[in-house]
Amino acid sequence: MRKSVKYRLLFLFIAITSYALGFNFIPDTTTSTFGLYPVILASVIYFAVLPILYWFMIIKAGKQKAWKLLIILSLSSAIARYSYPEDIAQYFDFILWLRYPIIAVLLIIEFYLMFIIAKGLWQARNLSGDPRIGAIEKYDDDKKQGLALTFATEPASWYYAIPRLSKHHIKSLGKVTLLSGKAWHFLMIIVSLFSIAAISYQLLVDWSEIAALMATTFILYGLILMTANYRLSRHHSLYLQDNKLIINNSIFNFMVIPLSAIDSITIEPGKNKVDNEQLEVGRSQAQNIKIVFNQPIKYWGMMGAFVESFEQVLINVEKPLEVINALEQINSPHQQVA
């Protein structure tokens, strides 16, 4: 596992633990035995420790944009509003004041999503490839590309989830060994979604039946994304389109590699990865194909939320010789196949 991924998971664990402890140990009033000390300690963690950790573990380690620091500061403000004693929490009421413009923005986004879903589904009937590819090729700026990719994931989910829409998809070049492409894994995901939806409904129904139905519907809507994830991982994890090699590491992560950017492709049977900072695609202890680039290539992680650049990638495919033989048919003066 790459260092940046380890740091993300570690930060997520630290943040969840910190917020959970805050909700459980911060008293309801400042007149308790410990007075303001729990609030002061929580404030230091929320607004100093976590942002500093986010800066080093997410932004610096993952080479992300500095503006993303606002995410953790906004989240800490929201947590403070609902976990601090009321006489202090009132100073974070600006979070509540923002709810109306936020709701308005969310409604606009929802209507826009409905529009692009309908438009994407209509256009997808004749598509031969992933809708996300055109989205990132439309812009040059990383921020615009990431946002476009996030929106494009929605029509891409419907495109891959419904076999009729993806029937014109370009034939796969090979199959990357992905856990998300296994039938038993897909079944477990589906069972988990239904279980989480049922639990959420039971927990919320006494408080608000409308909120319970909304939460349940939102969770079950994930069936579209999970179905797309399974079908893409199983049938379209590696293919060529418009002189580009597409590598899908599930629907959440992928690379678009121009063939002119490939310096060499090497079969390395049974060779283990020696550098943990190398990008590895495919679930295996050893990768069997190594692709080296002549320029950094972007790896779009978590639907565009994390963007990293790599000069090579290690892949584990089920039939490496077939992949290599197929690539040998491509005439590219910049590519060497070994």
C-alpha cells in the first residue's frame, strides 16, 4: 500500500475517533466538574491538531491542493456546533445560518444532476466507452477536471450498471484481477447495503419517518454505483480507446494513458513490487505487467477527489501474454514491448 493511501486511512481513523470522543466526553454544560477543560481540549484537537494532520497526511503526502484544508475546518465547525455545550455552541450558529444557502445549492446540484443523468443516459445509448474519459479531456485545469470527473461518475454508473447501455462498449484488452470484479464480493456488497439501509431506517424512524425514508433511499441508491463497479471491474478493466490505454481500478479509480506516453511495457512474471510508492493495480502479491511512461500520467482516485501523477504502473492481469500480444499490434514509434 502506498504511503499516501496509508496516511488517508490513518487520518480518517484519527478524525472519526476524535469526533466520537468529543460527542461522548464533552459535557452538556460548562458548570460540570471539569468545567471548560474538555471543551478547550476538544477545540485544540478540532481546530489545531486535525488541520495540521490533514495538511501533512492528506495535502502534503498526497500532493493535493491547499484549499482542501477548508474541508476539515468546516467539518470541525459543524461537529463543534452539535457537540459543545449550548452556551458555547451558539457561537457556531453560523453553520446553521448557512443551511439555507447550502440547501439552495444542494437543490440546484440535485436538479443539475437530474439533467446530466437524463442527458448522459440519452447519450450513453450510442457510446462505445467510458463517459468519464471525455469529461477529463475537456479541461486542462486539475480542479475543473476533478469536478467534471465527479459529475461524470453519475452517468458512468448508469452506463455500466445497465447492460443495454454499455453493449457498444469497446472490447476489453484484458482483465485486471480486481476484488470488485468477483461475484461473491458483489453479493456481499449488496447484502451490506440492504442491511445498512434497514438499520438506518430503524434508528431514524422514531425521530423522523421522512428522514428515515430519505436516508434509506440514499443508501439503496448506491446499488447503481455498486452494480456499475462490479460490471466495470469484471468486463471493462483494461481496454484501448482512441489511441489511449484505459486502466480501471474499480469505478472509483482509473488512468487514461495516451499510447504516445508509453515508453515500455514489460512482462514480469512473479516479480514482487519493491517500491511501496509505485502505483499498483490488481489484487495480487506480485504484478505481472509493468508499464513505464515517458511523462507523468495522472491517476484519478476516489472519483476525482485525489489526483496523483506516476511515471510507471504495475498491473496484475489474468492473461498477461494476451495483453502484450494485443499491444504488439499497435504501431506506436514511442512504445517498446518486451
